[in-house]
Amino acid sequence: MTAITTQAPAARGGLAGSVRDSLVVARRNLIRMTRIPEVILFGLFQPIMFVVLFSYVFGGSLTVGGTTDPSVYRNFLMAGIFAQTVTFATAGAGAGIADDMHKGLVDRFRSLPMARGAVLTGRTLADLVQTTLTVVVLAVVAVLVGWRIHEGVGKMFGAFGLLLLLGYAFSWIGALIGLSVRTPEAATSGGLIWLFPVTFISNAFVDSSRMPGWLQPVAEWNPFSATVQASRQLFGNPGVSTSTAWPMQHPVWASLIWSALIILVFRTLAVRAYRSAAS
């Protein structure tokens, strides 16, 4: 009697197959998000709350460009709020991946003929779509509280492109965290702990020149600060730093370079961690 052996079907190779698999996983995650609308709603409420609180609580008490005019601070603030919004989505990405791991979906994906990195790429792309929706709603709210652009629509889209690229890059950090912990709760906590110093030791909410001398270089070479600086420059908003640090003098290039490096490093580490978890 001949023994019958079974094995998982081989993954389809090539870039085209990987892209196709990633889009299928992304579609699956987007459908899942629409079936849990409260997650999307809570994701919208948080940044709106930050806009209102920072605008009306701190507006008028902080000096920007030599003035304490609340409207000036609101325009200064928005680039930081946009950047904070796209990066805080990292925690949700990590929690989602940890939840998939916890429920055993990794084992199910292993049995399918698909590219190994497609599971993570699809998840991060779905999160990018949700983040884009959040940013659109947030921009409408920002206009209502007095935010304006002054450099044209083309540069505005360039700024939002840099912001979303940074958010996508940080989502790979979230993916790595999600694969490294045992529960979604731990992924959420781990995803937020490192984000607070990254976002607040920056030029997002205050001029970095007002920080202690030893802390200023940390803020100026922060990838988050580079994207905020680039966004303010492209939006034509007040508060663009006059620092001589290279990222502050060339913020668009610095933002692109930082985001590309983060994607390269953390995507590699995340895919490696996924393969180890699935082996």
C-alpha cells in the first residue's frame, strides 16, 4: 500500500504574485474593519479631540513666531497633529497583528500558497487606507478651527504624502511589536510607550529651540520632527524651525530618507519574525 504524504502548497513566486497576495490580504482586513465601525469611529474621535484641546487650551499661551495669537498657534499645531495621528495608528496595527497571531490565523495562512510577507504587507496597507480616511476627516476639522494652507494644492498633497509615508513606515514597527508579544493588549501598550517620547521630544507642539540644549539635537534629528518640519514648509504654516541641523534645513529629503530606512529595516525584521512564528 503506497503511503500518501501531504504538504502545504508552495507559494507563488515573483513580485506580481506577492503584490496580488498582499492586495487580497489588504481587502480582507478592510472588509473586517467595515464590520467593526466603532474602531473607525474611535480612531476619528481621538485626533479630533487633540485638535480641539490643543487649539483652545494651549492656543494663546504659547509663543510662535514672536506672537501668542491663538490663530497662529493653531496653524503651527496642525502639522504636529497630523503627524501624531498617522504615527499613533501604529499601536492599532500592532494590536491587529497580535490578535491574528493569538487567534491562530498565522497557522491558517501557512496552509495557503501565498507569499510569506503578504500577510504583513496587506495588513499595513489596510491600516494605511484607514489612516488616510482619518487624515481627511481631521483636515476638515482643522479648516473649521482656522487652519489654512498658503503654498498651493500641489505642495499640500506633497505634505500629506510625506505624513502618510511616515505613518506607513511606523506601521512596520507596530507589526514587529505585534509579532513579538503574546496578546493584543500587550501590543497596544508596547506600541504607545515608545511613541510618546518620539512625538513629544520633537517640534510638533513647541519650538524645539525652547528645549534644553542637550535635548535639542535629539528633537532635530527625530524622524518625526523632519516630517513635521517638511509639512509646515509645504503647507506654508508658521513655526518652521531655523535650526542649522541638516534635517531641519532639508526636511523633505530627511523625511523621505528616514521613512525609507524605517521601512527597509523594520519590514525586514517583521517578515523574519513572521516566518519564525509560522515555522
